[in-house]
Amino acid sequence: MAATGKVLLVARREIRLLSRSRALMGAVTLLVSVAWLPAILLPLRRGSLGVAPFTEMLPLQIALEAVFLPLLALLAGAELFAGELEDGSLVAALTLPISRRACFAGKCLGRAVTLGAVYVAAFASAGLVVAGRQGSAGWGDWTVITGAGLLVSVSCGGIGAALGSGGSGRVRAFGAALVTWIALVFAIDAVLLTIVIALAPPPPGSIGSHGHSEIAAPRTEMPIRDPHAREAEPEGPEADALSVRLMALSPVGLFRLTSLAASPNLRPRLALAFPGGTSASIWTTILAGWLVWLVAPLAIGLRRFLRADLS
């Protein structure tokens, strides 16, 4: 049997196992909730029933996907190998003429296909209903955010697989996945925000130096900024480029950066946040970041799986 056939055989086995498990129902429930809540919650805040248009959903959609998609993907990835390694059911599959590499690739492919199909179905159903009720304005932005959410899910799923492929058991794998989720979604963001604030140029020194008279003076007379003093201040483009690169250090930050950079109506917000960053530098950072976050976790997971003690 060719290597591709062995990978597909393991992938079909993984799809059958996952379709019979209760974990799939939990994943379906969470994905449907994340896909539909932005459209439903906003009208409820106004005291009405219905669905919100795409243009109003975007900020809430980014916030929900940034929190819940990494959690689901990390747990699903951690359980991918930890469960069967703990139960010993994966050993029987490896007694067949199937290499560990083919087993690893097949299980990852089967789980990615299954959860990817659920993801597409959940978000497509929500998008079609919103488009039918509120029109297609903002459809492009919503599609970009949904695609970026799929990328961060695959990336975090690979991280989870790397955490659970060493044969440490379900409890330790799930614990490591939860700690990683807290770090990616909350801790790293807090650290990056602190660094960005520290790198921001200081406000003009003339503001606030004249006391109450500065407030009472006419706007035309307020010496807010010397137009020739820019050379003496920290260079904006370098600081903005560094801030963009810092966002790529986390797949969650990279998801937000991709959502803003690729969305037609949200791109001006990115320009306001990083006025010195060029489009070419931002997209180079985005592409390089996704390449690393999609490939590196799977490579680490494969290495750990090849070294795992299955006895």
C-alpha cells in the first residue's frame, strides 16, 4: 500500500471514531454558538429579535473567535493522540504495516477535515441567513474574519496535537492545553500591549506645560507641536513595524492582524493603529507568521510522536 493510501486509511478511521464520539457534539455546539451569537446578541441588546448586519457584527465576531476558537482547537488537538495513547487503542493500529509518520498525518488530516466541515457549515449557515435578512454589505469583511478564524483554529489544533503526542495522558494534555490557551489569549496579549505602549513615542512636551492658560487659550494660539521637531522624536515607521511583528508572535494576535489587514472596511483601523507600517511589510509579516504557526507545531508534534513510548 502506498504512503498516501495509508494516510487516507488512518484519516477515514479517525473520521469514523470522531463521528461516534460525544466530543464532536460539543465541538458542533461551540462552533454554532460562535458563528451565530454575534448576529443574535446585537439585536437583543436593542430589545428586538432578528439578526444584525455584517457591518455591526465584525468587532464582536473578532472578539469571540479570538477567545473560543483557540480553546476548542487546543483541546481537540490535545485529545487527538493523548486519548488513544492512554487507552492503548492506537497501538493496535500501529501493528499494521503503517508507519508512525503515516499514522500522525492521517489522524491530523481526519480530524482537520471533520472539524473543518463543521466549521464551514456553522459559519456558512449564519452568513447566508444574515445576507438574506440584512443584505450583503460587509460580506467581504465577515468572510475574511471567518477565514482567519479557520487559520487560527488549524494553528492551535497543531499546538494541541504537539502537546498531546508525547504519551502523557489526557489529564496532563488537557491541562497543558488550558495553560497554553490562557497564555495565547490573555497573557501574551497583555505583554505585547505593554511593549507597544512602551515603544510608543512620547506626547509633545509643550502640551500641559502652560497650566490653565493652555486650556483657556484660543486653539490657534496653542503651541501643541513644533512641526520641525519630528526629526528629534523616535521614528514612527520602525516602531510600527516592530509592533506588527510582535503581533505575529502569537497565532491569536496574528488572527487579529490578518482580520484587520485583509478586511476592506477594517483596514483603515489598522492604518490608524500603525500609521508608519507599509502594506508590504504588514503582509510579509502575516504570511511568514502563518507559515511558521501552521508548520512548526505539526513538526514538533511529529517529532514527539516518533519518540513516544507506546509500550
